[in-house]
Amino acid sequence: MFLRKFLAMSENLEPFLKWAGGKRWLTNTLTPYLKEDLGRYIEPFLGGGAMFFSLNPKCAILSDVNRDLINVYRQIRRRPSNFEEALYAHQKKHSEEFYYKERSKSYDCNFKSAVQFVYLNRTCFNGIYRVNLEGVFNVPMGSKTNIILPTDDFLEVARRLRGKDIDFLDFEAAIEEAGSGDTIYADPPYTVKHNFNGFVKYNDKIFQWADQIRLMQALERASKRGVRIVVSNANHASIKELYKGWYFSEVSRSSVISAASKHRGKTTEIIISNFNLRALDSVRASGAKYTQHSIL
């Protein structure tokens, strides 16, 4: 109970989902930059929502092309206490037999589908969300047995989601909603020009290089409308060439998505923005106010 009260008072709420390519490791680095004159916050690749929960914006458009994921956020916002109770019930029943039986089910009820989604996310191998070409979740059971976590606070999750637009949308449609004074944080799948990377396919829809181009063009239009933009992406020459003229910052992280530990290690990603993060650091140090100027 004390931990939950502490979490409720804390700005940085831990995401309740483990998500491939999730950005909880990056929140401490990026949150200070995004919090400056945040305005309306738009996140078109919501996933686990680490950045959203860290920022806790008053106004937001949260979207993703994963319909089941969007349903989870909507159901928790609507019935957080019932959601937690249902997860407790799953924890009591959890076993290998129950996991595969639950994995094979398809619910017509949105609430039951959302509970199933989180249960499978917490008990499947490595927390990977993956479906086959028929759209069926097919990840085997992992070693973790805790369905209820010490950091869970679904009441606080619901509070932070209240009043926010949570939409099943293509990223371009979400970005087109942005106007002057808004902030976009985009974290697309890390597809590069030749698709030699590990993040291309974690669902039934592949994020192609053509989508990377379409994303950049949508963000370029938004930048011209006066939107402040931050993108996390693959540290690859093709990405840097695509965003030529934007600002780049390199960040390192530990790779944990590989099944084999020998393939895990330090890797780098890039932060792309339409304002100079280093200049913002200098202004903060001087105590003056930073004024954004679009680079496009």
C-alpha cells in the first residue's frame, strides 16, 4: 500500500506492459527535454507507453495500429479495479496448462480480451508480443510466474489515461492532428533501408522502409506547422540520410530482446529532433528561456 501511494505521488509511473523496443530506459534522458512547454502530447506509436507515463501530460493523443493494445488501455481506464481483480484470478490459475488454454482462446468481450492480453504479456517468453500471419498470438510460455507486480497501480494508470484520446490509428493520421504548440514523440519500429535489424516484425504488419519515409514526411509537415518533434530511431546511415537537416543525438542502451544472452550487449540509437537539445541544455544552465525555431 505504501508503495502504491508513493507511485501515485511520483511523476514517473512504471509502464505495466513489457514491450519490444520499449523506452522505459530512455525516459530519464528525454523527459526533461519533452517537458519544456509540452503543450498537447502526441504519441503515434504508443506500445508500452513509457514516455507518456513518465511525462504525465494534461492533454494527449495516444495511438497505435495494434487494436488489441488500444483496447487494453481503454479497458483499464474504464474499469481499473475490476481489471486488477481479474489478473489476481489469473494468477491463482496460472500453470503451463492454463497458459496454453488461455492463449488459444478468442474473446468477444473487450474486457476479457484486455485481461488476456496483459496476462499473456507477463507470462509469455521474454514479454514479446508476436502474432502469426493469421493474427494469432503464438509466443510460448516463459519462466515468469508473477501476474501481479509490486509496481502495479491500475487506479493511477486509469487516472492518467482519463480525458486522453486513445485511438486505433495509423501514425500519419495521428501526426496530422498536431498543431502549433503541440509535442510529438515518435518511436517507430527500427526498420532501416535494407531491413537488417531485429525490430522489423513483432506483429502481423511489417513496418517497411516506405513507412519510414512516410513518417519523416508527416513529421516534416508537422514541423512546418510549429510542432515540436522528438524521434527515437535506429542509429543507421540510411536513417540519418532520411532525416538530413534535423538534429541528432546518440544514446546507448543495453539490448535485452535477444533470446540468447551472448547476443545481448550495448548498442546505440539516435534521437532526432527539430530543435537543438544541446542548445536547450545551455539555456537551462544560464537560467534564460529557450525559444524554439523550426529547422524546416
